[in-house]
Amino acid sequence: MQVNLRDNDPDIFISYSSANKNIADNIVSYLEKQGHRCWYAPRDILPGTRWVSAINTAINSSRIFLLIFTDKSNDSRQVANEVALAFNAGKIIVPFKCNEIPMNPELEYYLTRVHWFDATRYPYREDILDDLGTYIDKLMKDGDPSSHTVSRVHKGSYTEKSFWSRPTALIAAITVAVLIILPGTLYAGTLGKKHSAQQLSKAVSLYYGEADTKKDHAAAFEIFEKLAEKGNPDAYYYLGCLEWDNGNVDMAEEYFTRSMEEGNPLAKVALGAMSENPEEAKALGEEAVLAECPEGNYLIGAYYADENSNDHDPELAKEYFEKAAAEGDDDWQIAALSGISLIDSEEVNSSTSKVKNSADKAAKLYPGCEHLYADSACRFGKAFRNIDEPESSLFWFNIAGEYGNGYAMNELGLIYLNGDGETDDPEKAFEWFKRSAEAGEPYGMYNLAYLYESGIGTDVNMVEAVNWYKKAAEAGIASAAGALERISD
């Protein structure tokens, strides 16, 4: 029999387990708002059409096969059949990986050499959907996955390089914080100079969401990429920051190296922060300082703060942190105070209250900086999340959350929603999402609505679900508008 699809042929076939319909709904809603035609069952199977025939026709008619890979889809015979059909039809297959689990042998056979998209632990986050949309756009344009280095996209093995191997949590926290706050300093120090300053300014605004410009990392990436082709050292630097933000360490290192080769001393600080060799990191910091880049003092301070170094000297470390802060902006200042407070606390992961006490000491030196300390602690949490150190990430997000940082509260909700062992606590996830939403965090609003809708960690309450989905949509979360449409049907 002839099988007809709704309207035109689809761009993307969505393969998923029915147990993960919530993830599929969010992805479809987002991609269709971006103008892509998606096909997924049962929505797009016309009445009277045979299921198997409809699936086969849809796969053959689509350009991209998007697999929502979870523990449920890994065990699904239907999903395995769909992957086999897509493979045999020569379709571009994009596994959207939501779980850190081994693929079953059959899926591994078809997907060993396929680029996969990393959404582990955070499949509901809007920025991940933004990155997925960017990748899909590029694939629709030229259809060659191997030509793209979009953040979160990896090939082959499911294991990523984690650059950090230093023995103490103290040195890791301080040095990772350096890398997280570097872009702001570059922004302040290079605008208005040569190398297409106007375009650079626009890209930086897109990167941060500043100057009445909505944050758009995909658009920023394109501008930085064009500037980098002309040899712009700052553009290479920001490309490194974008890759770093999304955990793509190898690409970040490559871009930072190019930036350094083009004469940007701040890139030396970034590479030092990524180095596994404390002596090398210190040397890069010293080179940066000689090139009139005071941020290099951070690496020198971090070297002397290392408890495993033969040159361990906390007081000298403090001196270098203070030098970095003295010539930097508020972010650098508060990061220096964080480094000092970490030294005062003696052991980073000893207790949350101990670090808070040290933060209070720092606050006395610079009154009114508590919110900045919360931001700094949140940066630590993000950094450890990106290099897959969940205990340290939880520790720092908890400090930031208790100090009132809405983003950190949302991250804590995600940790307890998607965790295992002690961190598998839906009720605690609900509590943190509620606090995040009430603090005005858009992602917190969306996730709170989802928990109310699903009855996770609380009773089902569709009135509250609609209320918070509306607030999230008003705050700019595209998938919240899609959720409202879905639950109103």
C-alpha cells in the first residue's frame, strides 16, 4: 500500500523508546521551532497506515536519523530495527546520548564510526538543545558530519579525555577557576584594538548575552571562526573558550595554542590552566606576566598553593593571587579571594561550612562581595562538571546555591534528579528546582514545571505545571512553549 507522510518529506526522523517520550517531545518542539520538519511516532503515523510501513517510509524519506540514546532505547528491539534501517539506507545518524552506558553489541555494530552528541546527565537543558540545533543546521547545509567540530559532538569511543590529574583538589579548583573567568578579562582588554574590533565586539556580546544582545553561542562561534581564519588571536581564544565551556578539551587546547602562536599572552594562562605539569603551568604563567598579562600570577600562585609541591608556600601563593586581583576586574578579584579562602580552609572538600567561613573572611576585606563569591563558587561547580568530577561539582554548586545563586540551584536539582546512590533523590531535586525557579532562574522554572507535570519528587499538579511553564516561556525557554502546546492538546 502507498504510505503518505504529513506535508513534505521530513528533515529528521526521531528514534526513541516510548519511556523517553518526554525527551523526544522537548527535542521535537525545539527543532520544529527552528524550522526543521521532524517525524516521530505515533504523532505522524496517519490513521489506517501500517506502523512498520510508516516507519520504513519515514526513515527513507528523511535526511537525518536522530537517535535518543538512553538505557531504555539501548534495550529496545524497535529502536535497534530503526537504526538498522537507517544504516542500510545510508542516512546520517546522530545519536543524542543521554546516558553514560555501553551500547548493546547490535547498536555498537552500526554506530562505531558515527559521530555522537553528548547530552549525558543534562538532556533537558536549553543550551544543549541550542548546540544540537546548530549541529543539525550544519548537517542540513552540507551533510558531512566529519567537517564539523560543534561543541558536544564526538566520534568513536564513548570515553573523553579529562585533562586534570593533579593530586590536590585545592590546586584543581583554583586553576580551573582561572580558565572559567578568562574570557571576561579578554573582553575588557582587547575591544577597540585591531583585527575587526567591531565584529569581535558583536561576537563577544553574543557569547555573554550582553549589551541588549541575546546569548547565542552558535552565532558567536561562526563570527569567531571567520575572524580566526584571518589570524585573529582573540577569535582563536574565544573558540577555545566555547569548546572548553562544553567539555571538548582537545579542541579547546588546539584553539588556545593557535591563539598563543598568534601572540595572545592570555592564551598562555589558559594552556597553563590545562597543563598536567605544575612546573610547566608556572613557567607559562611567568611568560604571561612578562608579556604584561597579570593574570599569569594566578598560575604562579596555584603552583605555590599545591600541597604536593616541594616549593609549597601558602603565603607566597597568597601574594601572587593578590597581584592578579590588584590589576584585574571584580571577577579576578573575587577569584583571588576564593583562592585565598581555599588556602585558609586547608582542605577544599573538608566541609561546606569551613569554606563558607573562609568566604566570610574574604568578604570582610571587600564588603558586599558575597554575591560575587557565589558566582565564583558557581564557576568552580561548572568547571568540575565539565571535567566530570561530580563530587567536587556538587560541593561547589551547594556553596553557590546556599549563597543564593539560581543557576547553581538548578544544577543541584539536575544532579539529584539524574544522580545515583546518595545523589538519587527526586524530592531533593524538586526542592532545589523550586528554589531556583523562585530565584528567577528560567531553567529552574522549566524543570520545576516538568516535575509538577510528571509527579517526580512531588504530587502531580497540572495547575502549577502550566504556571511555571508559562513563566519559563516568558523568560525565553523555547521548549516551555512547546510543553504548553503539548499538555493543552
